[in-house]
Amino acid sequence: MKVSLYMAVSIDGYVATLDHSTDWVSDNDWEVFGNRVKEAGCIVMGRKTMETSGDDFPYEGAVNIVLTKKPELLKESDRVVVTNKRPREVIELAMEKGFLEVLIIGGGKTNSSFLKEGLIDEIVISVHPIILGKGVRLFEDFEGQVELEKNEVKEAHELVWIKYRIIK
């Protein structure tokens, strides 16, 4: 099972504004993101990411797994699983459903929970030419050090995509 993290980030390391808006993310990045979602077939996000996704949720072409601590939100259908499982259990669930890759799409707390358990294999960030100053960090509440190896850098229009492999 390959676990990848895909996030749009500002130059100062934020993935959303304080009100969880991602209106600053370019159309070009949304297109690349949509293709990655379909390639993976299974995505994982936190509740706030789900709530701020608006009409995009559930994301097309993938099973959408949402992590929450709110028991009243728990549900499961063909395309959407809202669960209170731990990250390792979520990966096991995706494997049981036959997926070979899981794409983590945020937010900062969800990203950190998978990183803390050593479950992420690859991080892809699309760096946007904006400074937000405040907001949701790429990894919220994470303390520690993780070694990365740069695998690929691509540039298109105003964006730079950087792919890192986590050294385990």
C-alpha cells in the first residue's frame, strides 16, 4: 500500500486560511489534483476539509474517507466512509476495499496524524505564489523531524510541484 499526501501550500506553509478557505488555489492545481484523486481511487481527509469542500464533495472518481471524532456523522456508502478509525485502521480499511494507494488530502491535523504514525510514503506539494500569514499549517501539532528525499520538481504556469519520498 502506497500512502501519498497531496497538498497545495502557500510560500509560508499554509494549506488554508484561518476560515479553512482554499480560494487561493489555482485552477491549474485543481486540475492536477483531480487527476491524482482518480489515479489513487481512494482519498482521506478530515471533517473540516470535507465541510469546506462544498459541491466538490464527494470527490469524483474515488472513495472518500473522512476522519471525524463526531459519532453522529459516522456513515458508510459506496463512495463515502465517515469514520472515527485511527490512521493505521483507515489504511487497513482501504486495503480491504482493494486499493493499492491512498491519497491524503488534509487538513493539517489529518496530515499530522498519518505522519506521526509513520504511514506516509510520499509528499507532493504544489507551491503557490502567495503568502497567507496565518491559517492551517501543512502539519498541525507535529513535533519531530522527518527526513525527506526530493524525487521530482515540475513547474507549470505560476506553480512548482515538489515530490518528496519519506526516508524510513
